[in-house]
Amino acid sequence: MRCFLILLFSPNFLHLTLYDVLMDTISLNDALKLSGMAETGGQAKLLIQSGQVKVNGVVETRRKKQLKEGDVIEVNGEEFTLELEN
């Protein structure tokens, strides 16, 4: 089974989450929830649609944007990187 390892780097903490996947992608909405950047799907939706989320340095407003290993997500100056573990 493959898992996404979501790394959230912040001046105050490092957050690690494993997310079991059958495919090699994860939606932006799910990644925000699993990283702890959003507590709920509704909060993730608001962050994304208000233009507060960047993927690889570009503002992304699509909740269902599929992310892949190596993508860097930024919310309010905090970044996390998606890594896929076997």
C-alpha cells in the first residue's frame, strides 16, 4: 500500500500525517485537512476559494485540484510538501 506523507513545516511545529491512497494523487481540499492547515472541509474550501492557497507558488482556487508527490502547498506563509511513501 502507498501512503502520502504530508510534511508541514512551521516555525512552531512539524506535523506529519499518513494518508493511505490507491492512486498517486490527493485533492487539494484533502491535503489541507490532513495537514492540519484546515480543520474541516468547509474551512479548506473557504481558504482555497478566497485565494489564500498557493500550489508550487501559484494561487490555486480549485478545491479538487489533484496534487502529486513533490508539490509544495502554501497557506498564509506556511508550507508543506507532499511525499509518497511505499
